[in-house]
Amino acid sequence: MDATNSDETNQDLLARIKHLAQPLVDSLDSRLRDQIDRRVDERVDATLASRLSVIERAIADLDRAIKELQERRSSPD
């Protein structure tokens, strides 16, 4: 067997292995992508919930302050 024929055989074998392994690689890639997407979504949801709770508290504080000011303004001196 000469070097050229050996190289062709190696390339053919490598191509066959890649062809056989590709579905497994694709499946693993898909699973990892889904897992990463879920984790990112969970972190984004947690961050948004935290930020929204801060905003909701600030709005509630502002609402109370406005009501207090309105009561002071409407009460006789």
C-alpha cells in the first residue's frame, strides 16, 4: 500500500466516522443549547422579578407620599 492510497483510506475512514457520529453530536448540541437557554431564561426571569419588585416598592412609596401630600393640602390649617 502506498502513501497516497493510505491517505485516501484514512480520509475515507475519517469521513465515515464523522458521518456516523454526526447525529450524536447534533443531539448533544441540541440538548446543551436547550439546557443553556432554560438557564438563561431562568436567570433573566429572576433578575426581572427582582428589578420589578424594586420598582413596585418605589411606586407604592410614591403613591403613599402623594396621598399624604393630598391629605395635608385638603385638611384645614
